[in-house]
Amino acid sequence: MKYFFHIFGCQMNEADAEVLAGFLVNMGYSEATTEAEADIILLITCCVREHAESRVYGKLGELARLKQEKPALIIGISGCMPQQDDVAKSLRAKFPYLDLIFGTHNLPDFPRLLEEVQAGGSQVLAVLDEAGEVREDLPRLRQDGLKAWVTIMYGCNNYCTYCIVPYVRGRERSRSLDAIVAEVRALAEHGCREVTLLGQNVNSYGRDLAPLVRVDFADLLTAIGKVPGVARVRFMTSHPRDFSDKLIAAAANTPAVCEHFHLPVQSGSNAVLARMNRGYTREAYLALVQRLRSRVPHAAITTDIIVGFPGETEQDFADTLALVREVGFDSVFAFAYSARSGTPAADYAEHLQKPEKSMRLKQLIETANAIALERNQKLANQVVEVLVEGPSKTNPDRLTGRTRTNKLVHINNEPDLVGKLLDVRITKVQTFSLLGERVGVGR
Ligand code: 5AD
Ligand code: SF4
């Protein structure tokens, strides 16, 4: 029996997929290499923007044919889309061939739900309103040995007015520091060299554990930095409002913590930031970047930006472009605002037309790419540390890896380099990747 996953959206879904795969392997399944050979297909969905949802609906349409050819095939849908009760019900009504529909809070119930389907249950639907306690006992099948995602907390309490996440991932729940450190220790013992600590807002780690336990994200980072064998620690996503000086110090003083900070700014206009309920101003963000750079001088800073938020004027957008130039981001993930029903901003006045949003998006991307190239040009002829990950997908004569600042680097393919931390001299720079040559043999 084989399973095949379609994973949409963010790393939280990747992490959930590892749990689902763990359950399936325990039930005797193995992973299919193609959709055609699968006995069960699961869609792990995202609803953060309309585009993500459209891709899911497109896939569901395609699967209708497969189900007709192979009626015994089990098709299930989970993740953030069906976590919304009304969406779950409409999925059930519109796609009668869906065997299983379950929300993010129902992950631990998956084996039972699947058994129900296997026993002949049709259109099994399970959507819990509230997330349960943090579970440390779920199985997990990891994809990669060298790098690992480690979820440190679930949910988000911020309620940015555009964002659906708090409604589908629930309130913040932190894992215990001991459980996280034990997981990282076990990963390191199995050869993992880089961990990325994951949460919707990692900077508020531990708040929900008080007053019983008093621990914050800076404490966690320091503890993870002491685990032998872990050469690199990354974390995402940070909320600029909650990025404390204690955290900056912990990042600066912990050698394993990489010089890369993903700090979503969302907009460069104070008026828009206020309507987004972000809790900081443009000036506060710029001051934070300055404090970070003064403690971690060569840090790469990346960000997320939404253009075309309701009411965004030409001047607001110009402020965003100016902020992008002022910070000099290494990379910008740019999105056109997408109204999500149930969020406050969806009901705001003055929604922008699609062509206007697209135009601003294009302009932002062009500005950001030019700056990214400029930032990369500073690396020409420099020697940087690269964690070699494996052969390039597009050119097997090359190996790829990443710098501590998270930049993609290609080098010539030679034996015995995968998994090593290698010094590489940068010979050519592009907007999205670097080319380099090996210096030394790596460690
Ligand atoms: N429309 C567009 N982009 C959004 N994001 C979150 N919600 C929306 C939305 N409704 C973006 C934010 C966030 C990133 C993961 O997705 O920039 O940081
Ligand atoms: Fe959404 Fe804001 Fe929470 Fe990020 S911090 S998940 S943007 S509500």
C-alpha cells in the first residue's frame, strides 16, 4: 500500500506531512513515487491567499479522473482549508469523491479516521474547533538527514487583520524546552547539522507556559546552541514587534545561530501598518534592523511584504519601496493582498483593483531584485562557508548548498563533499544564486 502527498503552503504543512507520513508508515504504507501508483492521496492545504486555494481546487479537479479510473483510491484533504468549518462542508458537497476531510487540529486522529474510511465510511469529516494539548507522542517520518525543521510552537495570537492563520492554526501553544532540546539532540546524533526552529511567531515562544515555566525564545536559542554537532541554527518566523534586545544578544552570542534573519515588515507605511494591526512603526522596524546589524554585522535580512492592502495609497506604496531600499533586503517575498473571508481587512473599504495590485507587485519585485543583486555583489571573491546539500536538480555536474546567510551556492560536483561545511570562494553572483569554487576539503 502506497501513499502520495500534495503539500501546499508553508513549513507547518511540511511538518504536518511528516507526522501523517509517520502514521502511514506505522500502518504499513510506503511512499509512492508517482500519484498513479498511490492507494491513498492526501492534499495538505493552505488558505493564506486565494492563489494557494485555487491550486488546491485545480488539483481536486484533476483527481476526479484518477478516482474514476481507480475507485478504490482513497483521497483525503487536510490542512488549513478544511480547518474552516464552512470550507470543509463546501468541499464535502462539491467533491463527492473526497473520502476524508479533516482539519489541522485533527492531525492526531488521522489513523482512526483513515480506518473509518477503510471500513467503508464515506466522506468522513472531522473538524475540531479548538486545538488540543501539544502532543509529543506523534510519529514523524523525516525527509532529510542533513537539515531539519523543528516546530517549537503552534498557532498565533497576533490577529494581523489580513491573516487567516490564527483562525486555522489556533492560539499559541509552546512545546517544552526539554522536549525541543531532546529532539534536536536526537537529530544531531543522526547526522543533522542544521536545524530551523519553526513557529508562526517564534519570538513569543514560552509566553503561554508562564507562570508555571518561565522561559523565552532567547533562552531556547541559547540552549539549542549548546547541542553538540549542530553547526547551524535558523529560526522563522519572527515578529518585529517581539524581537527583544535579549534575543539579539542571544543570537549574536550563540555561534551556531546563522547570520540570517527573516523579519516580515509587510508594509513601509505607518498608516497601513496600523490598519494591519502589526504593532510597530516603520521607524521602530528600521531601528530594530540597525540594532541587529550593529550586533551581527554581516547579517542577511529578508522579509515578507504585502502590496495593495485595502486603502493603500500611491504614497503608502512609495513608502514601502523606500523602506526596501533603506534596509537593503537580501530577499523579499512579495505578495498581492488577497482578501480572506472572516478576517477584518476583508471588510475594510477601498479594496484595490487587481491590475493595480499586480502593477505594484511587479514594481516591488523589480526593486527588490535589483537590491538583492547588489547585496550579492558584495560577496564576489569572498570566501564563505557552505553546507553542501547534494547535486543540483538542474545540473548534476554541480553541487548545491547554502551560506550561513541562506544564499544558494553552486560548486563543481566532486565526491565526498555532501554533508560537509565547505569554504567556498564566490566566483560569480546572480540575483538568486551564487557560483563558487571549493577552498580546502571541508569539515
Ligand atoms: N494576502 C496576501 N498575503 C498574505 N500573507 C498573509 N496573509 C495574506 C493575505 N491575506 C503573507 C504575509 C505573511 C506571508 C506568510 O503571507 O506577508 O508574512
Ligand atoms: Fe498571520 Fe500576523 Fe500571525 Fe504572521 S503574525 S501568522 S501574519 S496573524
